[in-house]
Amino acid sequence: MSSDPKASIAQMEKIVSLCKRRGFIFQSSEIYGGCGGVWDYGPLGAELKRNLRTAWWNTMTREREDVLGLDASILMNPAIWKASGHVDTFADLMRECSLTNKRVRADHVDPQSGTVLKYSGAQSPTGWRWDRTITALTKSGEHIESFRKRIRALIAQNAGESAGKPEEIELLGEEKIDAVNGSVDFHPETGGMLGEARPFNLMLKTYLGPTATEDDVTYLRPETAQAIFAQFKNVFDSSRVKVPFGIGQIGKAFRNEVTPKNFTFRSREFEQMELEFFIKPDEAVEIISGEVAAWHEGADLSEPQPNWGWELWHRYWVDQRTKFYQGIGLGDVLEYYWQTPADLAHYARACVDILCEFPFGTEELEGIAARGDFDLSAHQTASTKSQEIFDEELKTAAAKLSDEQKESLIQKRLAAEAAKVKGEPMPEAAVRAWFERLFKGSYVPHVIEPSAGLDRMALAVIAKAFSETEKVDEKGKKEVITVLRLHPRVAPIKVGVFPLLKNKPELVAKAREVYALLKKHLNCFYDETASIGRRYARQDEVGTPFGVTIDFETCGEKGPELLDTVTLRHRDSGEQERVKISELLGKLLPLVS
Ligand code: GAP
């Protein structure tokens, strides 16, 4: 990211423009003026997203023995959102502009400076009157007359036709209050004074059923995770798995974001890729393995071990997710924010945000949280359906413990409860009842949750790949060339296939043959128009990592040794090599998958 805000904005504008021009991302409902915070993916964007989705799915489920997949519905029983806490607490604090009623997230108001002016009200010759105190801040360098004009326009906009023409609105009882410095009490766009911060629930409400009464209210899911918790028992019972194991899901999520911004980064409709990885409580690990391994800098995280407690599992998933990002070309733009105890929700033991460098700043790409048994226990209580699993190994190990050893485990837990800085400590009777179930082999699993956003990931790879170089064309004219250096694994088009000349039937026929051969296995693009340099440039701009050119050598015109060979061009190095058509696929496939 550039340290110059103007350069960052310019960079972002170029990325947005490229995304539209080349069919990656379009504004939703553009022909009707758009739809705030909602985006559509064009032909290349759809391929890019599909590649990212596949990379996540394969890495997180198919290539592992301990993770299963799920594809749950977007609409669910609203009781799920009550139990999960979303109905009561999934809210942003918002403040409303007293002038325009426009809302802004309380934590998104940048400090502003200027002079504060106050009016006792406003009126117009139409007889319209506003008996409301108006307090607003001048913008930096704004002349008082421009300020008044702007305030009149905003009032007229808000009041509608009854107020008449903006220029005829009279602002009453002007008073100049002190200059303010670094204030967060004024709306960043309008300058109007902001009201008190109020919670605003981010879930999108809808009605399920024809009567559309309050009884039919449900929500578009704000995260995919809750469906995993709600189906935990069904997956466990139907799949012959043992804890530790995970359930992964990719799907749409919806949030009525107060201020969607930064292109697709904060959208109202987006896709999540979430894993809920269920583990044994640390006490169960200690009973079975005799100890819980402690994490230390440099700990070996390559292979999960039976004596891992939540902390090592959490570190393991941070490591796994980092490797995933390295595998799609984002390795060198990641940062980590380890939430402090003050940041953490009372039930969370740890949470790390994997951050990525975007043109508008370093922002969250994925969160990895250790959530204890909060979610499954909440659903167990609300649904009254047991979410416990039975662990034979634990029962056998617990049976070998002496009463003193059992009591020592209970005392350790009671001490931990007493030392809690957030949330209510579990009462002793509840702790003892929990251990009684544990010693019999029963517990509600704990969970580690790596939760990533697909749209953010797509934006991150595009932003990271975007580069510009200056080139001099054949006529000596300077031009700026855009190259999208997408990792071959995620690039929407893997190979461009080009006959050197389109008016040579033998070249075209051979190129079509190569295209048909590759197309069955890779997303390819056939192009025969314009100069070969121009065709390479078009593919560079959309991130195609390889180009195959069919030339006279291919047809044997330069000797039999080059017959049925093509030029393979590598986008990033510019290297060109001669490859036999029969060996092309074998060479390309490992490079793109
Ligand atoms: N189940 C946990 C959960 O949903 P979150 O931090 O709210 O946690 C996880 O969301 C990820 O989903 C984020 O790291 C981000 O990548 C993505 N995400 C969240 N809100 C988003 C939005 N409004 N637009 C795009 N992506 C979003």
C-alpha cells in the first residue's frame, strides 16, 4: 500500500476500473443506479472465485481425512439466531446525522476540524418550517456562504418538495460556536451533528410463509457457521468420525452493513468459507494423554498430536491457513493481529485476525478463533437437544484415575474459573456436574474456527497481482501496460492459445487442435485477432499465466525437429520455450493446480 492516500485511492480506482472493463466485477443492478454494497462477478470474476473456492475446499476438506463438508440452507429457524446471540448482540453502534438522518458507524467517523455553526431552525416562503436546532461543521477551507448554501441544499433534500427551492430556505438565528479540532461528533459527509450511538442489528430480516406477520420473521444467515453447529450431531452420527474432526462449509452470508465500503471488501451480500474444527476439552486430553502439550515459539505444528489442547490446535490452524495463503500468492502481504484479552468475547480463548495489505490499508482477511464450547452448548440449552458426544477412550482413561487425581482436575478447573476476568465463573456445582459427565466419557466438543471471506480473498489476490509497467510500442509510443500477476492456481484463464497469423489456415487449424486438447483440462482462451504482442498483452491484463503460440515451426516449415512443437510463453518471466504438443498438458497441469 502506498503511504500517500491519494495514490492509494488512485490505485483502487484503477483496480475497480480493470475489474469492470475486463469482466471481473460489476456493480449489482447497475442499469438502475446500483444496489448499495452488492456486487456481481462477471465471466472472469466467476472463474476466479470458483478457483479460490476449489482451492479452499480441496485444501480444507478433500485433502484431509479429518474434515467433512456441508452445504446448508441460508434460511433457518430463527431460534438458531436467538441461541447464537445474533438477535440480541449482532449489532454495530451507529450515529445519525441530525441534518439528514444519514447513518454512520460510530467507529467509522474520522476526526474532523472546523468551525461549528448553529441555527435555531429554518423556514421557506412555501410556509414550510423546521423548528429543530441545526448544528453543523464547516468543511476545511469552506467559505461561510458555500457552507450556508450546502446546509440549505441538505435541508431541502431531507424535507422534500414542501420546503421549495433550496436557495429560498432561510436559516434562522445563526450562531457561531467555537472552532473544534479532531472532533468525531459530526457526520463525515454532511458535517451535521451526530446523535447518540445506538445499536443497529446487522441481520437482514425476511418473512418465511405467506402471512408475513412477526411470527414469520426469520433472517438471511449472517454467517455460515451456525448451520454447522446446528447440524453438528447429524454429521457426527452419520459419518463415523471421532473428535478431533471438522466440518467445512462455503456459502453466502448477508449483513446489513451500515457503511459498505472499499469495493467488495465490506459488502452486504458475500460468501464465507468457514471451518468448525471440533476438539476435545483440555481436561479430556489430560485424562487420556496424561498432559496437555504447551505451545512454545518454534513448536512443531506439522502433524497434529493426541496431547494437543486448544492452544496448539489454534496455532496449528493459523499455520495451516498461512500455508494456504502462501499457496495462492498472498504469502508476503499477510500480517497477524492477536486479539488482546480486552478484545476477546467472554467465551473466546484466543482469536487472531489474518490481515492482508489492500490499497486502502491493512485489513482483515480471515479470523481464527478458539471459541470453547460456547456455540454447541448454547444450542444444547436452547434446543434442549444434547450436543454431547461419547468418547470411549476417555471413559477408559478416566476409569483408571484415582479419586485424588479426579479431585485435583476439578480443583484446577475451579481455580481457572475463579481467575476469569471476563464473564461469570461457572458455579462449583456446575463444574462438578460437568466433570461427572466427562469421567463417563461425555462432553460437548470445543471448537477452533478459521473463518474466511471469499470476496475479500478475491479482492486481495487481484490487488496483490495488479501491476503497471511502461512500455514503448512498435511505433515508439509510450503506453502503460497492466499486468495482473495472479498465481496460476487462481488465474481465471490458464492458457491463451494463439495462431501466429490468422490468415494461414494451417496455423489456425493446428491452433484449434491445441486449443481443443487443452480446453478439456484447463480454462483456455483462443485468440487470433491483432498482433501477437497485443494478444499477449490482453491476456497479461487478466492474469493469464501462460501463452501458447502456434507458428511456422509447428507446421514443420523450419525443419522436422520442430514439427508439432509450440512456443510456451511464461507471463511473469517473459521466458519463451519450445515444447512438444504431446508434452504440453503434462507440463502445464502441475503449474496451475
Ligand atoms: N463465524 C465467524 C464470523 O463470521 P467474521 O469475522 O464476522 O466471523 C469472517 O467474518 C470473515 O468473513 C471475515 O474475516 C471476512 O473475510 C468475511 N466478512 C465478514 N463480513 C464481511 C462483509 N461485510 N463483506 C465481505 N466479507 C465479509
